[in-house]
Amino acid sequence: MDATSDGGTARRRDRDSEGRARNARPRDGLGRPLPYGADGVERQPEGVARRPEETVAEAQALLDAGRPFHAHEVFEDAWKAGPEEERALWRGLAQLAVGLTHAARGNATGGARLLRRGAAAVEEWAAAAGHECPYDIDLTHVVAWARDLAGVVEGEPRPVDAGSRAPRLRGDGPR
């Protein structure tokens, strides 16, 4: 075991089968680590290659379930594996999901900042690419949602309900 600054011992870093550091602690629905042995929610697998339409559908289902941290991981897979010309789009959507995560955890400052940063990134990508609705994602609606929520969390700095405040990526359906 590794020594800690207080003379105790700490758990060795968790590693995956290839030796990369991976935190194996269970997590709650908002991605916060729980103590080893606690019941957590199933983790989102990393590095999954999905078609863009599958990415949008899976992320929306996770957002609707109040699991924006997990939706962020789906967007992150698309960001890292997708074509170069789309990476800024997926990174911006991942930032929006993390912004919602922070807002749901009660971090109003971080939540608002990431919501605005993600909205700006998505808006910038749409302008440069000339796409307002890639993969049927209503970017105008998503950007407006993010800026509105940023104002809400700054005005009322308390945790928001991630499921009820989740965006409709395609701008359709009830919320």
C-alpha cells in the first residue's frame, strides 16, 4: 500500500487490464465517487464507438434519467473517436452535460460556467460548419436551454433536478 501524508495507508490506484489508472470506486447517479463496497449505479463503458445517431439517442436517455455525468461520457466517446471536423461539437455537448452535472450537485458557479462554455462551443461549431441541426440535434434550442439554465443556477444557487432540467437534444417531446 502507498503511504499517505498522515502516516496511514491508502489504496493503490485502480488499474485497467492494460495498466492505465482507472478509478473503480462505485459512483452515484451524478458521477460522484462512493466508498468502495457501496452500491452505485452502473458505470458508462468508456471508448465505445457509436454512430452519431446512437450517441444522441443514448445521451438523451441518460439525460432523461437524471444521469448527465454518464451522458457526458457518451459525448466524450464521440468527441475522441469522431471525425476531426465534429470534435468541437461533441466536446461542447460534453461540456453542457458536465455543466448540468455540476448544477445538479449544487455547484452553481461551475455549472453556469460550463453551461455557457459548452453553449459557446456548440454555437461556434454550428456557425463554422453551417449546420444548425446535425444528426437532428436542435443546436439553437440546446444553446438557449444552456444559457437559460446557467441564469437559473446563478440566480438560485441550489441543486437542480438533473432529470427535469435535462435538455431535449432534438427539441422535441415534453419536458
